[in-house]
Amino acid sequence: MMMPDLTIEDIFSREKFIFIAGPCAVESEEQVLDTARFLKSLGVNFMRGGAYKPRTSPRSFQGLKEEGLKILAKAKDETGINIITEVMDSDNLSTVTKYADILQIGSRNCQNFSLLRRVGELNKPVLIKRGFGNTVDEFVQASEYISNGGNNQIIMVERGIRTFESSTRFTLDISAVPVLKERVPYPIFVDPSHPAGLARYVEPLSLASVGAGADGLMIEVHPDPQNALSDSKQQLNFEQFRLLFDRVNALRDTISKF
């Protein structure tokens, strides 16, 4: 099923700040529909959910693949929410493109240059996450592989980098937000869930991201995080996300007064 085309201009003409939220992985129809209904009740119009999951261990949950995409499409049909889902490689690009409103290039594929060239040939928004071993320069150059193909509908996401510090899952490079906003003409988002690694750190990292000037947040939300098949420790439950949502908007309102 082909979804209506969405453009970056469409997105930011309607909303000044974008929340993207949803589960790490699509696990069931009930899980996805419950999440989509909850997000829409708050006015969140973009849901993430992985159907193809690039996992470090081959023994970890690898996703429902096209069946997961069909579940996401059902959530969109019912609620009108826009779908962001990950493309793992060129082999599944055409399949994912049929269902996704925004294509996600994950951290592990930030320097998959053949894949970046392929999505650069498409007329579809692409959300690219910084590789956890990439410098800002390398991240900018990765975006150029997409734009050189003619696709300038790009969202760049800071999601933490690997450093010597082990108190969090990754180190959120908050300075990347203002630096990238000077370097590229694209919206700059932050994914606070992956650097946090634990749900209790997601809110403070989100507030810091807003203060640094991020254009949006990408947050993992699950109806039952303790039983999630992936990233269970860092996913927020609905009440935790509702509180974060309210506090982020309160901070944004305060900042706008200055």
C-alpha cells in the first residue's frame, strides 16, 4: 500500500517542534495500535517503530519485517499518524519505502554509502542518525551522500557517541546541536533514549536538548517497557512520556518568551 507523500516543508509548516515517539521494535498489532492511539491523544503526529532491527547479537529479536510494516500501516490508517521506520539495507529499501512516510537510516548505517546514495535518489524524507563512532564532520559528509543524489529532505539526529564514559549507554554530544545548526540547513533532532540507556535519564537529556536548540526529539515509548523485546530499560511508559511531553512544552514556552 502506497502512502501519501510527505515533505519536510509540510512537516514544519504545521509544527514548530516535532515529537517522534514509539517503540524500539514492532512486536504486535495491539502494542502498536495502543501506542499510536495514545500518541495521537497528546497531539503527537509521528510514530517510530522498527520492523527490521539491526541488532548486535544475532540471537536478539530481529523484528517482524514486512509483517511489522503492515502493522504500522494499520496504525496509520486508523489514527492518521505518520510512520518513521528503519531501512537496514538496499535489499529492503523498496519494501520499506512503500509503507514509511519518513525513512530512517540508523546509527550503524550512517556510513553505509551505497544505501545513502540509494535514498538520495528518492523523493522522500530521510532521517539519519549519527553513527556512534562518527565525528560531526563525518556525520555532515554522510548527509552529503544523500543530498548529492538530489534529495535534500533530510533530518539529522544526534543520538550519542561512544566514549570512555560508561555511566550512560552512550555520551550525548549536546554540543553537536548548535554546531550542526551552523553547518547544515536541515532540522536537527536529538534521540535521548539511546544515550540515556535508562528511562530515568531520558527526560533530563530531552530538556537539555531543547535548551540547546533542537528542532525535535525522537523518544522510545512502549505500553509495557518491562516486557519489551528490545531496549526495555530505556523505553518510557505512557505516563512517563506524558510527563516528559508536558515539561518539554513548558520549557519551550519559557524559552520563547526571551
